[in-house]
Amino acid sequence: MSPSRFDKNGLDSFGVHWLQYLAFGVSLFMGLLIWLYFRDYSFQAFVQNIFKIINCSGFNCNGV
């Protein structure tokens, strides 16, 4: 395995922390999912079905 390009504080040579790279990647992925949700009806139906399953599986505590 190659050595890491981050120092002991988690910074690379540009001074960017590794969590900033992770946050950028997660933001990009969430933006893609939101775009896909509003662009594709089948994906929107898939997400709504997932929410229906979660709602009916006991995670909904009826306000408690």
C-alpha cells in the first residue's frame, strides 16, 4: 500500500483536510440524487416506495 499524502493532522500539500474531500464527495453524490429524483419518474417512485416501507416498518413512532 502506498504512503498517505496527508500529514498527521489530516492535511495534504495544499492545506486541505481529508474531511473536506469527503464532504465534497457526499455533496456531489446528494446533488446527483436530488437531480435524478426530479428528472426521472421511475427513480422518484422508487424513493417513494422506500419511504413507504420505512414508514410502515416500525420506524414511525406516531409522534412519540
